[in-house]
Amino acid sequence: MKKIAFPLAENNTVEEHFGHCQKYLIASVDNNVVKNKEIITIEGGCACKSNLVEIFKNNNVNVLIVNSIGENAISIFNYYGIEVFKGCKGNIDELIESYLNKKLKDSNVTCSHHDNCNHS
């Protein structure tokens, strides 16, 4: 089973800034069919001040699909075996479909001003 995580904004869309997000949707996929969706909320403000990597690993997340994210965060997720797709915007269900059909493209663009967590 594959588990895909998304920073969750309103209307089932991807939150623009990964590091500012407090809610995440985790979709469980088996044989290219979404079996379950779960929303988790993190405590402590932004993602960089949380134990999000641990939460994702405990939930067996393999893939993270985001819009903007810093290089440091990408390196940490990759170290723990979580593949990161950057530059993804819009409806989460459509992004899941693109991923499952191998049409989702990684923009290879990172958000450099999030590398040092200095936002509140």
C-alpha cells in the first residue's frame, strides 16, 4: 500500500507553503485505488517546529506532494524514504489521479526562504 501526504488548505487543495501548514491529508492507495483518506493536525504552529517526519513515518507515508518547500525539509524527508514532489498546486483528488497515472511532474523548484525557520 502506498501512502501519499499533502499539506491541506481549504476546499481540498494543496496549501501554498508547506512550512506554514497545520493540517495534512494522507491518502492510502492500494492497486491504484484510494482506499482511505485521513486528516491529521499538527501542534506547535508550523511544520518545521513539529515532529512531522515522525508522524509521517508512523503513518507509513511514502510520498509527499507539495507546492513550495525548502531544501532542508526535502533532504530530511528523502533521508527517511519519503519522495517529495514540488510545485504541485490545486485539487488534491486531481493530483492523486495524476500521481497514480504517472503524469505528476516535479517542478524541481524549492522555496529558499523556508530553509531557516524564522517565521512565527
